Amino acid sequence: MKTIFEISREGKRAVTFAPLTVEEYKFDEALERKEDLVLPAVAEVDLVRHYMALSKRAFGVDDGFYPLGSCTMKYNPKVNEEVASLEQFTMVHPKQDNDSIQGSLELMSDLSGALCEITGMDAITLQPCAGAHGEYTGLQLIKAYHKDRGDDKRVKIIVPDSAHGTNPASAVMAGFQVVSVKSNDEKGVDLEDLKNVVGEDTAALMLTNPTTLGLFEKNIEKISEIVHNAGGLLYYDGANLNAVMGVVRPGDMGFDVVHLNLHKTFSTPHGGGGPGSGPVGCKAALKKFLPNPVIVKNGEKYEFVNSEKSIGKVTGNYGNFGVMVKALAYIYTLGGEGLKNASQTAVLNANYLKAGLEDLYPTEEGRHCMHEFVCSLQKLKDETGVSAMDIAKSMIDGRIHPPTMYFPLIVHEALMFEPTETENKATLDNAIELLRGLYKKAFENPEELHSAPHTGQIKRPDDVRAARNPILK
């Protein structure tokens, strides 16, 4: 497909401006560019067709099944978009006087209260703009907590070997050393190894429950006891909250800090459809370290309040407000029982998909999963040469977005599926039929899978080359 500049032709134009009816304002010459701005020249019809064609090359949750494991690519209800597009929200400016934005402050306060209730936390900040940003913020709270107590020797963050890659990355960015803890035979945290690695230098353990393998960490109370007895804190990576939202709360499991992904669990647009939002909640002992300012209701009025022991602001203003509006609309639309039902349906869908595939696409743990599951295609690769990558790329030809590939690293030839609660039985049955057909084709015609996708907009890019020499324009 040609770029907009390649279809540009001198003399074409998509819009004609009305004649100037006011006195022309002359800018200072120092502010004016010395050369003409390079813009494409196209007719209106060419402009419309170009961007319509671009839109058809993309694939998102509005186009089809998107079982990207650990990413919770659920459908974004359009009522959320309608609410967020109301002029009373879109025309608000972050520098307005508090008296003129009481409605916006009330919304942020209500969302904070709802998220605290859902997670079992005592206070929350809405400032972080993404999940990893939330991780970094939460770790800074933990650092401030230990420093405030004069406990400067706590410099290590413990991370399970199955953790999301952002966990160790965020810990290093926050100035900590990272220590890995092994998984046991049930793919949970190995309690004996945890006892060996915790100590006086432990700042916290970062954990998500359910784990990255889609399994509920049954020993969570024992894990909490071990970490807390060592003087450390427990950090909850909220990536997998969609499996337990409305059923159990991280705060009741023993977690002290939690980050959430509004662009995952609470149905606001994800990835290129963003922006994101990664609120961070904490227990009362860490409240005074939250980023400034926090919203407090004083009588009938909402105000911004600063704490002397705050870690400081972590974003330019107060967070991605439009995302907050959508998230609160989602929470109010479903209510408590609806949120619980969403999680239960997500777990049901994952187990239904798993049951339809596991005789051909085995999982290592051999028990019911939560919201996602991880298959190992090592046996299929050994027998046919067809890899997890080949299966994933072939799914594109079936108009299904590939699942997460080769993660977590402790599973060889891994594919991670997360159907979410928004898919119906017909969609899941279609996916099962497609994947079972690809398994059969791996034995009959492996070359066809090696060269997939055949109908995609591009073939297989050189991932290593793209990472080392990215072309960003």
C-alpha cells in the first residue's frame, strides 16, 4: 500500500478555506518557518479512501477474536465512549480552579473508592498512565515506606520465575536488585526457595494471583506470612485481576500494594487504542507516600491535598482522565454482581477453550485454569517441526489474532490463550475447530504452516532485525 505522500499530486486539495474576513495577524518573523511545510496534496476522496484502507489493515477487538494471553483484550462497550465524549468531560482543563471542576473531582473520587473496594486497599492514586508505570510507582511507595522507617538495607525485590517481564524491569528502574524465586511442581511459588531468598534485605515480593500461567496461587497466605515475617511487603501485579474481580480481593490475600490496568480489567481501550491507566492502591501504612496530590472530600466540596512524605508527582497532571471516565462507566454499568459475573465467565470461557484443545495442545499443570492457560507445543514441534510460532501465524489466516507466544519462559514452545468474558460459545467453538485443524495440518502439510500467514497484510518480519534496527517513520 502506498503512503499518503506517494499518492500526493501537486495541485490537489481536500479542503478549501473560506476567504479571510478579519484582519490578518502577523507573527514575529523569528517564529515563522523559513521553508514551506511539506504536506501531501490529495483530493478529499483520495484522503478518505487512504485512511479507510489503512483502518482495514488493522485488527482489534472490534474485528474478531483476540485471545492475547495476559493482556485481557476484552471488548470495549461503546456506552463508555459515549460517556467519555460528553462535553462536560472533554472540555475540562487540568489547570482550572477546583471550584469549577467539582464534577470531575467527584468522578475521580468515586472511581478511587470503587477501586479500593474491589481490591481491598485503603487509598489509591489514579496518576500512573500504564501498568508498568503503576509498577514503578508502587515500588517507589515501598522504597519510601522502608526509608521512612530508617530501614535502608532493604534493597532487593523478589520476583517469581514465571513473572511478567515488566516486574524485574520496573524493580531495576526503581533502584532495586532483583532476586528470582523458583516455581514448585504445581507451578506456584516454591515456599522453601522463598524462605531461602527472603531476609533483612528484602523490600518486597512482586506477585500476580492468578499467576502468569493462569493458576490460582493456593499458598498465598503462607507466602504473605513468609514475606511479612521477614519485614518485606507484598506487591500485587494487577494484570490478572480479571479472573478474581468481585470474587476475592488482593488486600484480603495479604497484599500491601496493588497496581491495576484500567485498559485491561475495566474495558477501556488497550494498546494503540489507548491511552492506558495504571492506578496504584495501598494499605493505610503507605497512604502518606502516594503521589501528590490526592483528592479529599471536605464537607460537600472536593479538594486536592498534598502530603509532606509523598514520593512526588508521577505524571504531568492527574492521570489520563478520559480513561477514568470509561472505567467508572464500566463499573457502574455492571455493578458488584456484574463484575463478579464477568470474572466467573472469563474463567468459564478459558476452561471451555482449554478443554476443547488439551488433548492436542497440552498444558503442563493438569488442573483447571483461571482466566488463561498456557499450552506447550514442544511435542508437536519434535514430531513435525511445526513450532508455536507457526501455529500462531497460521491463526491469522483464520481471522483470529495470535495468542501470546513463548511466554512465560519456563514453558517451552508456549502459547498463552485468554478468551476473556466477552466471547460467546460460537466464537470459542470456531477457535477450537481452527486450532484442531492446524494441528492436523502440521502432520499433513507442515510447509504451509511454516510459510503462514498467507492472507495477512505482511508476511513474517525479521523480529531480531526489527528490534535492533527499528524504522520508526
